[in-house]
Amino acid sequence: MTADTITIASADEASRRAKTESLLSPRFYTTDFKAMDRIDVSSLRAEWDAMLAEYEGDNNHDHFQRTPDFNTEVAQVFSKVSPELRQEFLDFLISSLTSEFSGCILYNEIQKNITNPDMKALMRFMARDESRHAGFINQSLKDFGLGIDLGDLKRTKAYTFFKPKYIFYATYLSEKIGYARYITIFRQLERHPDKRFHPIFRWFERWCNDEFRHGESFALIMRANPHLLRGGNLLWIRFFLLAVYATMYVRDHTRPMLHQAMGLDSDEYDYTVFRITTEISKQVFPISLDTDHPAFRAGLQRLFRLQTAMDAARARGGLVGRLRQAGLAVAGFATFARLYLRPVKRHDLPAQVRVAPAW
């Protein structure tokens, strides 16, 4: 784990970890509610209404409930994993909870502050789903005596303003990459059940279905407003594709033992997730990144090395540490810029979406 990682041994430390503000930590967002109220999806009315009906049916309503077997397996976790692996797993749970709760807050705030019936209904359903996800993860943290006060987290964590279109790009990708991450882990542990050191992984298959559907909701919004997918907006799509992939890569490589415990190589896992996400996002975005190109991979490796060095400089402190951080930040920005300026792949958009690859 990186040098700035908080050792998580109490509920207060778990809460501080959730509130940490960094380039890698999940953020809380707010947006322009008046602009969100003006979103028009009438050009895709039949698809939109079918999607809302699917949400209304709520076929996942009973999924996020613990079973007696879950509780039995949890009791065995403490004897199965090393203290170091436990820390990486707890960091994973806290990061996942913060991300899910971020969506819950954002969607709930949007639906409370708009009157557009289409968007209001969608946001209410998605806030419901994300609340379940966050609550389910928090219960697993409580098993370790590390439950987070979500009300306090909502009141005290900093918020970042994003225009609606940034919300659409970033959240679409976050939901789709969440789907790819969960289904990849689930399939791996389905093949190797001896590697499933915590029962929460059994829930990942139906969980990722929620992630996929949430992404499709934003895909419909963007398809109904095609100006969001052309012109200068392609520069923003390019930015968010890179930002989401780079953040995942660097964050995952700070948790090598977590992947090793599941029989996964961090590099192989990340690029598998990138390929799945790219194939899905090509159904909406007219551009994609060449994540398998050696120069792209070298750039992500450099970002990870720079982040590790920056964490060490931050831990050192003092004038020397601050100067070192500043120099590393410039190097990180330059590396990101070079990755951003790499050629992208362009392709035609299909007529239909909602196709989940059979991974």
C-alpha cells in the first residue's frame, strides 16, 4: 500500500479514510439543477419508458440481504487473511462504499431539486439502488467494527461541482467500469471458489447488473441529446475516458495483495476491465482509447510510480517534501497530457445499445 495510507483499525480511522481528498479518492458531486431540469429524452420515449418500467419492477430488491451463510463465512475471515491483506480489503470496501454513497447523494439531490418527470423518476430509482449498495458494504465494515456514519460523511465531505454533461460522461463510465470490475472478479472466483476469502464477492453478479443498467440510463440521455457526443464534447469524452482508466490503474496497483489473494494479476485484471469497458462504451462514444498500446501502458506505469513517489514525499513533509511533491505533480501532469494527446480510435455508433458482453 502507498505511504499515505491510513492504517484502518477503528471507525474513526475508517471515516477519515472515506473523507480523504486526493486524485484517487472517490468524490461527492453537485450540479446545475436548472440545466438538469431541461434535459429532453422524448426522442427515445419508448426506450426510456421501458427502462423506467424495468426499474419499477425492481427485480434486485431482495438481493442485498445477508444470509446465515454470509454471517458464518464472515466469522472465518479473520483467520483466513493476513493483517496486510485485511488492510487492503478494508481500503477497497471504504473506497467502494464512498463511491456508491456518492452516487446516492448526487441522484437524490437531483431528484429533490428538479421537476422534469423523466429525470426525477430516474434519479429516484438510481438513488434507491446506490443506497442499497452503500448500506450493504457498510454492514461488512461493521463486521470489522468499522461502520461509517453515512450522515456525517454526507455533511462533512467536500463536494465538487460538475456540469450535467460531465456528470453524464463520468458517471456513465464509472457505472460501466464498475460492471466490468464486478463481473471480472465474480467470474474469477466462480472458477476458483477457494480464492473467495469474503462472502461479499458472491453478491457481485447481480450487483453488476445494477451497475450496467445505471450506465445504460446515462447512455439513453446522451443518445437523446446527440450534441453531447460530437464536436468539442469529444475532447471531454476523451478526458474522462483517460481519467477513469488512469485512476483505476493507479488505485488498483496500491492494492497488489488484494488481487493476488483472488488469483488475479493487477495488470491483467485492469486491462481486462479496460477492454470490457471499451467494448461497451463504443456503443455510445464515437471514440475509444487504445489501452493495449505499449505507450499507453508505459504511461500508466509511470503515473503509478509518480504517485508512489508523491505519497513518500508527502509522508516526509517539510520544505523538501513539499518541493518534491510539486516537482512530481508537474511530471504527473505532463505524463497525463502525453497520454491524452495519443491518437484515439474512431468508429461508427451502432443503432442499438443495452448489449452486455458475455464475459
